[in-house]
Amino acid sequence: MGAYDLSFDEVWSRLAALGQPAYRARQVWDGLYRHGTLPRELTVLPKALREQLDWGTSLQQAAESVGDGGDTVKWLWRLDDDRFVETVLMHHPRWSTVCVSSQAGCAMACSFCATGQAGFDRHLTTGEIVEQVVHARRVAATSGRRLSNVVFMGMGEPLANCEPVWTAVERLHDDLGLSARHVTVSTVGVVPGIQRLAAERLPVNLAVSLHAANDELRDSLVPLNRRYPLEVLAGACRSYLAVKGRRLSFEWALIDGVNDRVSDAGELAAFVRPLGAHVNLIPLNPTPGYATRGTPPDGVRAFRDRLVALGVNATVRRNRGTDIDAACGQLRAVTISRLTN
């Protein structure tokens, strides 16, 4: 168990067992979250106490890739049980966004996703999630940038791992000081998880990976749709919108000849307009094992223009890190292949 897996009460209890006064717990907690410093490196603590606090990290760096002229950094982490997960840090002129993983692997089996092709290993703990953000914040600061946004869009389905994910969100908000309005949780449509988010106290952003707006096509691209079809998903989204008042986002990975046709734009517009939602169009990154290519740039622009003409707020997300295997699961697949061959 790493230091970031401990709750404040657990930190207090461990220090009390060592005969330390109560204020030491706050010093350690502030060191972890305000300064990103492990207890053994925390100079406000007596040296003898630091030597007793061997609480380490949960993430060991297995690989790092830098692309886009230094604006995109991707890490592959080896966990304590030799599973691997990925984190991507994306720099903008004055601020940065980190994309974190919530599971090692993924059980959703979306046909075009490198993570889904690799299968599911396990859920990440709260500490393993938080530590990704703490590391990214430290790296962003070295270039004079503030880490302002966290997106749960890395490996795994966040709403299939609700408890650790939500505890991590609370830590990011309460202890790291990130605004809930700058935290986005993405899902392929886990309806009970959306309902859970609606009932929680923090108004995080909800992004739904849609990719198709008719059940037949979505069944083939996103198998979870067979359990929670589009009508059910739309109902959960309406409820979330009514409770939180936060504009919804829908992610649409554009796949050449599959979901980029005129009819697809019409179906998508009909689905999102009643929700007043924003659409993020994402040119599909090349995915080993999935032969179909992403929609070419002209087709991406044409699809966006069709949506806009149909009254949909739509933008094209810039592809980041295609030169460093930055699509979810790609760096893990490449590195594990290298380690095992």
C-alpha cells in the first residue's frame, strides 16, 4: 500500500501508534497533498520520525515518451503486482491537463480500443489514481504551468470502479485544491455509475463515449450498449443534467466508413440536441488489431460542419501524442511486448 492509499484517519492512527502528537498527521497530509512530498522527504518532521515512515509510492516508472515538441508526456507505470497503467500529461501555454487511468486494462471490450483488446486485470486503488495526478502536477510545475484539469479518460472504465474513483475525486478537490468543474469523468455508458455521480456532492463534468447513435451499430462498437441501450443511457443523462446543471459532453471517435456518414451525423444530432450537449469529435488513433482507419482530416471537418448545420455544438479534438503511442493502451502494449520478447 502506497502513501496515497491512506486516509487522513489512517495517517493519524499510524502516527499516534508511534507516540506522535495529533498535529503531525496534518503535517504529513499537507506534505502529501499540498507539496507532493512523501513523509521520508518531509523536512518539517524530525529525522528520526522520517526514518520510521517508510510509506512509499504505488507507481514505478516503466517507460516515458515525450511528443508534440514536449507538449505531451506519457508515462507507463508498473504497479506493485506487476500490472501496468498509463498516464498522459498534455501541456497548454499556461496550464496542463492530465488524463488518468482508473483500471489496469478494461472489461468493456470496445472494438476499436487498444486497452479493451488487452482485457481486464484489476481496479486501481484510490492511491494509485491520486498518485498519477500528484506526479503530473509536479512535472507541470517544472515548466511553469499549473495543472488545472483532470480527465478520467485513460485506461479503464471509471464508473465500473466507482468507490475508489469517487474517493480520488474528493481528494483532488478537497486536498489538492482542484475545482470539481475542472474534473471530467468519462464513461461508455455505465448507467448505475451515472446515477451514482448524480447523487454525489461535487458537480464534476460527465463525458459519455458514444461513438454511435443507433443501437445496432453501437452494440458492435460498444458491447455495453446491449445492457444499457441508447434510450436508457439518454434517460440517465437527462437525470444527471437535471440534478447537476452541468453541460454534458459526448465523445465520438470518427472511424472511416463506419460512423462518419451523413446518416450518422443526423442520428447523433437527434440524440444530443434534446440534451443541449457538446460533441467532441476525435479522429481515431491507429489501433493495432483494429484494421479500420480513422476518418481522414477532410472527412472530420465535413462531419463537424454537418453537425453544426444541424444545430449541434461540435468541436474537433486535436490528436495528441500519436507519435508516442498515446492512445489508451498503446504504450503498454508496445512496452510489454518489448519486455517479454
